[in-house]
Amino acid sequence: MSTTQEVLKDKMSKTISILKEELNTVRAGRANAALLDQIVVDYYGSPTPLKNLANISVPDPRTLLIAPFDPKVVHDVEKAINMSNIGINPSNDGKNIRLVIPQVTEERRKELTKVIKKMGEDAKVAVRNQRRDANDHLKKAEKAGEITEDDLKDELDQVQKLTDKCMKDIDVIVTEKEKELLEI
């Protein structure tokens, strides 16, 4: 495998992992600690990810329990959750914060399905852009005499195969998330 293909494979796998992280933040009516991954708390003046400040557990299918390691930051954590756009109001008992995940309506499920499809399409666009950049790099290498015309053809074919595999992976990931979302 050439270095171009290795770099491209690395970039495409990063794109897929970013898609998975984004899809984890989509609320499907079930409690999932990944819902809080994007939340950053102002911890004594420095922005710190919530997962570094608290133990996050799922005591039942529709509840998240956040137990900060430092009880003094409970109000800061609550404020950060309110400032985020997850659409859930936290309840604070002084030591812990509970998030009750509301049941998702059928209409909201359909909206979220559209959001998921858009995320998948954005990931596909990113992969296509990476393919275009790799192809441009290979064509420049061929013009500069670094690779032969036959090597260029083989490399372009390998890049296309890698792109096709990545597109199928994205489709599978998006379809699985849609199924999870549409479950009652």
C-alpha cells in the first residue's frame, strides 16, 4: 500500500470516527452517557470536559446520573448542561445531577432521522473531498515523473476502492442509528 493510500485511509477512518461521535450526541429517547461528551464546564476558570469532572452513569434506561468528583462544582455542571443545546433540564439534589431523558415523539423521531441522514451525507462529502485531494496528489506525482502512468492508474483504482468501502461503512452506521432511533 502506498503512502498516499495510507494517509487517505487514516483520514477516512477519522471522518468515520467523527461521524460516530456526532451520532452519539443525537438523543434517541434512551439514556446514553455519550450525550454529554460535548459539554464543557468552566472549572475554576479553565474549560474542562464534563466527563473529566464527574462520574456519569445510567441507573435506568431513561435517566443519566452525574456525580461530580468535587461537590463544589455541581452548580457549574448544571449551568453548563443548561447552556448546552441538549434540550434536557437537569435536576440538582446538592450532590448529584439527574437528567431524565424525555420520550421522543414520532414527529421528532422523523426530524432526527433527517438530521442523521444529513450527518451521514456530510461525512460522505468529506470522504469525497479526501478522495479528490488524493487523486490530485497522485496526478501531480505522475506529471512530475515520480510515478508511471500505469502506477497512477493502479493508485487511482485503489483510492476509488477505499472510497467505496468508506461510503458503505457510512451507510451502515447511519442505518443502524436510524433503526435505534425508530425503535419504540
